[in-house]
Amino acid sequence: MLDQYSIISVSKNNMEKTIKKLNRELTLIKIGKADSAIINNINVEINCSIVQINKIASVNIINIKTIEIIPWDISHLKLIEKAIIKSDLGFNPIINGKVIRIFVPPLNENKRQSTIKYINKLAEECKIIIRNERRDLIEKIRKLEKSKFLNKDEKKRYELESQKLTDHYTKKINDMIINKEKEITFI
């Protein structure tokens, strides 16, 4: 059986993983400005294998609205273009010599509002995961008390610590969402 320190550590790690997952999701959301993170996750099929764009080309941000992709092997130019078109990002890549340029269109008001709703939904899902982790942690703490590994005071202290962890990670989620909403609103 795990002791109280390791179950708290495991729960903290799980909560941290939830925050990292939300952060990855938020970086993939189009906000109407050029961001290489969106392009880097597009997979390109080359010689029957799947490779991410950033493994076969350099991805540069030219300005707030333009992404430039320079393949290291010119023969990959059309394959990269095809992968970008097939992605659900809605970009129309333009080949200009040995370079692919993507012009990122600004978000209209409807798209901004739907994007904000979507990120709030993501945040709520993550908060639920955090609360479920707290519930599981408290159950384990209570089992430790029943098994006489903890006394009542220790149980209370660890339950309070689990609530502090939950509050901390919930605040992190809220801060991340507020920052993303600002990015979306002020572009």
C-alpha cells in the first residue's frame, strides 16, 4: 500500500499532467495570428512514413499573419502543401519557389466567440479531472486512516493539503484560460 506522501505526490503529478495537456490543447487553437505550434503538429506522409512538418522543414513566423515553411528537401514541397490542405486548419498554402507561405486569416466575431466557448469547455473538462483526482486522493487518505496508518489529525491535514492542491491547479487553469481569451479578443 502507498503511504500518504506518495499518494499525494502521485495526485500532484496527475494534476500537473492535466495542466500540461490543457496547455498543449490551447497552443493548437487558431487565434488569428501566425503561430508555428499549429503547423508543427501537422503530419506529412513521406515514403510510407508519417513525419511532423518541423522534422523535415524550418517553420518561420514572418509577421503576425504569415508563416513560412522551407523544406530541407525540395521534393517534400508538394507533400507538405498537401498535408496542410488536408489538415482541418483551413489554411491555403501558397508555394513560392522553394518556400511555402501561409497567410493566417483574422478571426471574425462569431469564430472568436465559438473559440472562447471551446476553450472554456476544455477548461471545465480539466477542472473536472482535477476534482476527480482530489476525490480519489481523499478516498485513499480515508483508507489509510481506516487502516490505522493515519490518525484523525493527520487525515484532516492531508485532506486540507489535497484541497490546496486542487485550488492551486484550478487557479492555474483559470489563469491559462484568461490569458488565452485575452489573446483571442485583442488580435
